Amino acid sequence: MSRGWGLVLFAVAALAFGLLVRGPYYLNIAVFICIHGLVALGLGLLMGGAGQISLGHAGFYGLGAYASAILTTRWGVNPWLAMGLGALATGLVAALVGMPTLRLRGHYLAMGTLGLGAIIQIVFNQADQITEGPSGITAIPYLSIAGLPLSTDHRFFFLVWPLLLGAMLLGGNLLDSRLGRALRALGENEGAAAAAGVDVPRAKLAVFVLSAVFASVAGSLYAHYLTYVSPSPFGFAFSIQLLVMVILGGEKSLWGPLVGAGVLTVLHQVLAGAAHQFPFFDGLETVAYGVILVLFLIFRPQGLAAPLRKPVSTSPPGPFPGAEREPVPQASSPAAEIAALPSDGSEPAAPGVKP
Amino acid sequence: MEWSALVQYVLTGITQGAIYALLAVGFNLVYSATGIINFAQGEFVMLGGMLAVTCYSFLHLPLWLSAILPIGVVMLVGAGIHQLAIRPLRHAHLVTLIMATVGLSVALRGLAKVLWGADSYPLPAFSNVDPVALAGASVDPQSLWVMGVAAVTGTALTLFFRYSLTGRAMTACAARPLAACLAGIRVERMNMWAFALAGGVGAIAGAVLAPIALPSFDVGTSLALKGFCAAILGGIGNNAGALLGGLLVGLLESLGAGYISSGYKDAIAFLVLLIVLVLRPQGLLNVTMRRDES
């Protein structure tokens, strides 16, 4: 209900912005907020939903961008088809890395994605037969809708925000679905979730692959928007920025990552502008990211955007602000809720029932 | 295949591997005590190198003092990180703590860029002697320093954990924090010590590496990633494994760069990491998974 209104509000605001603002500078920032928002949304689903971190999401973003760039410039593939193929390939890569690492408890996904992200960027730099190396691929064609090329900031903005809206709708529905409940359950207590019949590795893998696909689509959008890709934006630094976006906005809410993407994208623009005049601002920007991340973890772990829906379980007031982040599993936690609720409206779920 | 070339690659690999082993030991120190993967470990190494250069080139201190002084400073940085950012989060989820260390690493890197700019700075080799010839290859004396310092550091830490009261208390905390607490050990203080020691080990690695690879503000990330590969390869928390893992990563990288492709040199460590995660996630030396975090 409230989420629906929020999305309507977002649509109205984006529409108004698109109709009223003509300056390419602001439209360019808005487009990037939407593109970053799409990646952050996927990462937020993974972090907030499955309690896992990926340190290689910039790599998935890059895979999408390079897939689009290579397929369209070398083989003349239709840009939309290239975007789909890129998403498919990225999803497969994510599944390959996620399958073994997500079966283990602990933070092996973080390590696996870290390694994967590093390898992806090295390949972009080194495989110059295909990727043109550090100089990058130019003259990537624009996307077009019914013969109209999306060659201006203005037109492109009207592609990205509805796409982002759709992704948010998808993400919201996912969180409400059976998989979403399973994810929330395992995010709080894996053992309890498994006991309640959640196939924990499969649920985690599903959301991980989905978040990689979101990143890939965003990467394709990036490639067709700038019509140029090079390896440097797809490194570890951007993976960290994405992490900051999600934490800053709040991983537990659907809006959080978008808010975080907005703040960080604008902050980057402002600080990058200042860095032109004062070179040491370059370092300060990095300091700011780190400090924001730590301060938010300690003092406002729920992020800027308060969760739209109250968490099912309420934690007793802890002695530390950080304690609010992870509600103490209680009888009313989603895991217990799943155990208690009928699985599809008819019969009570027995332990061992697959979601 | 040239025999002397192979010897040269192996020597380079062992030198680099000793550095990775030191990084892996740093990861292990914090991991054993707290279960946290400390992403700021690479920044400890970077700070060690940068501070050594600063002491030597700008404060004109003697070389030996310039190499030793940063150890104390970075130990303080490690302890400070624990007190300011990790301790307030001690009741938070492990993911939160790991992300806090990511934030700290980014902040330290940025701070280094503000302080020292984007330049790399040279530090002279510790001994001013000519390279030694060995089986047709030449051994850089600084390589011997790296290997020696790594060996001494590893031995010292082993003795510290086995015989000193603080070391044994830290071992107890790592094994069973609650039981250690009941036995009157101040777990939080031991965790602070773990971060301080990790900082110290990092600074040692940074100072001894500086004459070979010029330090700049951004060397931490790639070193940390490699050291981390070494730690996982050997089995995280296992210091013998750290040595083995470090040497393996160093050797594979150096041989890969020599015989396969120097461009893909950096990818080799990560490929090894992925393969280990798939085939033997507990590492080569650990028999079972030590911690069962969820």
C-alpha cells in the first residue's frame, strides 16, 4: 500500500523532472542516479535480503557494459538483444561463482566476488584483441525505440527511470513473495530458516543471480548512454562505492539503495568539481566515503531511508545503536512465521518443504 | 627453458610470497580473535611503507629507525581503529563489522592521498651491498631482508602466542570468547591487541617491501587482495598455512608472469582463490572449517 504510493510518487517526481528540466548537466546526473540506483537496488536485495555482501558488483556492471559494447560494435547485434545476452551471460557467471560459495556458511561470497571482480577488470585491460585494452571501446550505438534513437540525455532519462521503476516493482514483489519471506528468514537466522524448510543455498543463489543481472542491465545502459566503455570505472573502487550507497540509504528498505545512489552520485559530482580546483579534494572524496560508511554503520545502521514496512520482529532496545541492525530472532521472526503459516493457503508447512 | 631464468622467477616468487605471508598472518591475527576479515590490512602495509619513507626522506632519521618507528605508529592506528569503529559495533552482525573495516580501509587510503599525494616514494635498500650471484641468477640483498624479516616475525609471533601471558590469553579468546571471559580475560582488550599486532605486522611488511616496490597511497588494495588469497589458500586462521599460502601465491604469480603472460600476472592469485573456494574452502592446511558464522 505505502510502497505503491511511494512508487507513484517517484514516477510523478521523475516525470516532472524530465518534463521541466532541460539542462543536460542535471539530466546527466539524473540518468546516472538511475543507473547507479539500479545496481544498488540489486546489491541491496542481496545484502538486505540474504545478508550476504558482494565485493565484485562493479565486475557484473562491467560485464553488462562490455557485453553490449562488444556485441554491438563487432557483430552488429541489436542493442536490446545485446543487453539481454549480456544479462544472461552475467547471470551465468554469477551462478558459477555463487553456487559453490553460497553453499558454505560465512562470507565466502564476499571473497569469491572480490576475486571475480578483480579478474574481470584484469581481463578488460589485458584482452585487447576483444576489449581494446585500457583505451576502451568507442562508437557504441545508441539504443532506439521504434526507430527513435535515444541519443540525448533527455530521451535516455525517459528510458532509465521507467526501467528503474519496473525493477523496484519487481524487487518489492520479490520481497513480498515466498522467496522474499524465505530470504528475510535466512537473513536473521539461517539455521531456523533451514529448519522451517527454506532451501537456504538456493534462495541465496536466486537473489545473488538476480542482483548480478540488475547490475549487468545497468552496465548495458551505461554503455549505450555514453557510447564508450573503458576498464577503469568497473574496478574495486566502484564496488566499494556501491556498498556505501546501499549502507547509506539502508539495505533493509527498497528505497534505501536508490536514496544512497542519489546522495553518492551528487556528492561525487560536487567533490569531483571541487577536485578540479583543489587537487587534494580527490583524496578527501575517498576519505568521505570511508567515514560515511563507518559512521552510518555505527550511528544509523538503518540508513537514511527508514524502512517502509516495519520489520516483523522487534528487537529489545539494545545498549548500542548498532544492535538495532540485527533484530534478535524471536518467536515472531519470519523464520518462525514461515514455520507457523500455511505454505500455500491450505496445509501447514512441514519442515523440509521446499519454498 | 633457461635454468637461470627459472631460478630468478623462483627467487622473486619467494620474496613476494614472504610479503603475502606477512599479510596473511595479519589477516589471521584479527580473524582468529574476532572472526572479522580486516580489509584495512593492506592499508597497514601501505602506512608502514609511507611512514618509513617519511621518516627517512623528510625527517632525515637514520634508516634503521625509519624502518622501526612506523611499527609502533601503525600498531597505534590498529588499536585506534578497534577502539573507534570496531568496539562500538561489537554487538552488530559480522557483515556489519566486515563492512566497517572496508570503510576504514577506504578512509585510510584517502587520508594517505591527502597527506602524501599520488606519488610513489623511494626508500634505499637496508644493506648497501651488491646483488649476490646464485645459480646464474642474482639475489637482491633486500630480498634476503624480506625473507629474513618474514621468518623472524613469524617465529616471534609463534613464541608470543605460545609462551607469553597476553599471547595465551589471546589464544583463549580466539578459541572460546565466552569461556575466556569467564576465566577473567578481558576479551575486548585482547581484540584490541589483535588489531594492534595486525597493524605492527603490516608495518613491518610495508617497511621491508618499500625498497623493492615503491610505496604509494594505493598499494594497499592489491597487496591485501593477494595476502587474503594466501590466507584463504592456507586456511584462514592458520599461520603455518599463511606461510604456505603466501609462498604458493608468490611463486605461482612469478612463474605465471615469466612463462605464461605478465599482463595476467595479477589474475593468477585471484584464479587460485576462486579454485580454492570451490574445491577446498577450508584451505590447504585446515582439516575442518574453524568457524561457523551465519
